[in-house]
Amino acid sequence: MYKTNRRKTIQSIIYSLLIVAVVSCGLKKEEQQVGQTGQEETSCVYEYGICVDSLDVTHYEIGRGEYLATILSNLGFEANKREKIIDAVSSIYPPSRLQVGNSYAAITDSTAAVKYVVFEKSRTDYAVVDLSGDTISVYDYTKPVTLKREYAEGTITSSLWNAIMDTGAPALLALKLSDVYAWQVDFFDVKKGDSFRLMYDVAYIDDTTRVGISSIEGAVFTHQGKKFRAIPFQQDSIMEFFDEEGNSLRKAFLKNPLDFFRITSKFSNSRYHPILKRSRPHHGVDYAAPVGTPVKTIGDGVVIEKGFQRGGAGNFLKVKHNATYTTTYMHLSRFAKGIEKGSRVKQGDVIAYVGSTGLSTGPHLDFRVHKNNQPVNPLTIESPPYLPVKPELRDSFMLVQDRVMFQLDSLRMAGQLFAEEEQVPDSLTLIPSHS
């Protein structure tokens, strides 16, 4: 009797989630497909958008030393035909972009004549060479991508990365979540007992092959006893995350210029220098990280200095963000491509890479912030939020927030009940995306 009642409870939760998905379809699409629209339903079997019922499809992998010319030669094309195919396909897929390990396919008829050759450009994108007519034509094909809603929650015992991995979710979710809360939570200072729960959309091709995380669709992060909600809401055609009061989670500056690395030295007016063997001010923060780790600008701005300082900063960059703030990045191994004095940069852009140039005992980033030309502690500066939800959109935002929190709570309850039953049906993770 107990198990029967529990199953009825589980069913009612699933029905509730489906009802929410239907009701909210006017606010957001339930399921999104990226790329070419699907074929009309017929009895025909399609691959790469081609009806292959009367054709044979053979898949290959590009090996070392193989070029487009050798691939076509191996498929039986004569030199004259090879040249025509190479000329045609180069317009959408230059031969130099072929990579070892990528796949290609030959589609042949009953006489073994090649009617199509398909080259993989990425896991979703392909270049199709159509040889079925009198002339050679080429076009792009994109596999339909289906978004599926999934859920994860956990408690941090060592790091966010490990906590995410413990849930069985993709490791990339840790970076996605840290991006959402980059302005609220210092992920160098997460505490044991901090926790999170979130729902996110995963992109699949062929309904079974995961190609990546599309987006986080709602989250609650508890840091040092304080709960931070992240509610996705579109305003002025831009999707942003807001807290429960409708304030944007984005701020003028990122908390840190690196992802998930160790602070070895903090802001100080008197720090013992390991090379100079004396105490002197250290008006910055040292982030230990391997050589080559990407360095991000913490805010929009203009590069006002780029150079090398022997016996000091080594390779360094200085970014002016506004009339008040500038930031400096030191001991760099190299600069990002296209970064020059006068370059405009956007928040989160990779501008350089960690190194150990100048007066440095090992690879790290020395990061400094100046406010009105005076050094300030990068770990304690306050940054004003971006625009909150507009008054005329407030009611819509509250509806979205209620829906997101209801789904998070329902998914948590459903997951707990299914865990007790020791089975998690596919329907739990196949909730229509953007519902």
C-alpha cells in the first residue's frame, strides 16, 4: 500500500511538471531544434538529410597523412573529377580544415557509384558533396539538436568541481555555474557545506549523443549560509540572470580574472618578497596557475598599456575600464591574439596567459586594481549591479520566478522519490526543454 501511494505521488509530480511545460509554452519554447528543420514524416530513412533507403552509407575516419585528394582517390575518383570536387567543396569547407580523427561518409547506389560524399566539420555540422546530378553541388547540413532538461544538486566538501562530478553531471557544468554566480560568489573561497541545486538544458544529437550543455535554466546556490537565486529572464532581447528581487546578477566586474586556481598572496602594505629578501608593499593578488592558463579581463574597457618590464612585472597589460577603475595583469607568458594597445575588450575576454616573466619565483598572475589612481584590494572592491528588471516587466518576471522555483522543487522531490524506488525513468530527464 505504501509503495502504491508513493508511485501515485511520483506520477502526480510528473503530471504537474508536464502541465507546467504546457502552460509556459507561451513564455518559452518547450523544445528547440538548432539547424536544419526536420523532414516530413515518411517511411524513408534519412542520413545527413538524404533519403538513403536505396543507397549504401559507408563511414570512414580521416587518418594521418590523408588529404582531401587522397581521400577522393581512395573512393575511386579520377584526377579530373577530384579537382572539380575539391574546387566545389572548398567554397564551404577548405581542405586545410580536415582534421585527423574526423569522419566522412560515402553514399553509393546499387552499382557502387558514389552519389554523395559527406565531411564532418564538427559534431553537428557537415559539408555535403552532391554528385547525384549532372553537376557537382555542395551545401552545409546541420544535424538537428534536441535540448533536454536535467537536474543536479550537491553539497561542497572540497571544491565545486568535485561536487558537480559527484552528482554525475558533466564537469563543464561547474564552469557554467561559476559563470552565472561570478559576481556573487568567490569560488576561491567556497566553504565546506556550501550547496547548490540547478536545472539545465543539455544538447543532444540523434536523441542519444550528448554534445554539450546549452544553458542553465534556474539555480539556487547557498554560500556561507546565504541563498543566491539565479532566475533567467529576457529583457531588451537579452537573456540575463536575476535574483529574487529582480536585480541583475551581472555586475561591472568579475570577482576574479582566472577560473578555479589558488591564491598565494593577498593585498598587503608590507609583504616579504622571496627574491628581493625584504618587505615591501604588495598592492595586488597573486593567483598561482599553470603556464598558459587563460587570463580574463574583469570588465569592459580599453587596453592602455602593453609591454615588458625587466626585473619587475615582466609581460604585462593594463586595462582602463572607466574614469575610475583600471586593472593590471602581470608576469604573463604571452598576450592573446589581437590584443594591442588601444584594443577594446569585453568582460570575460581572454586577454593573455599566465606565465612567470619578470621578477617571479614561479608561474602566477599578479593582478592589481586601481581606483582613482590609488591601489585597492581586488578581493574587497564593491561593484554596482547592472539594470534590474524594469517596472513594466515586474509581473512577468515574478511569474517566471515562480515557475522556475516550482520546477526546481518538483524535480528535487521526484528525484528523491525515484531514488527510494532505486530507479530513475527516462521521463525525469526528458522534461521538455525551456518549459
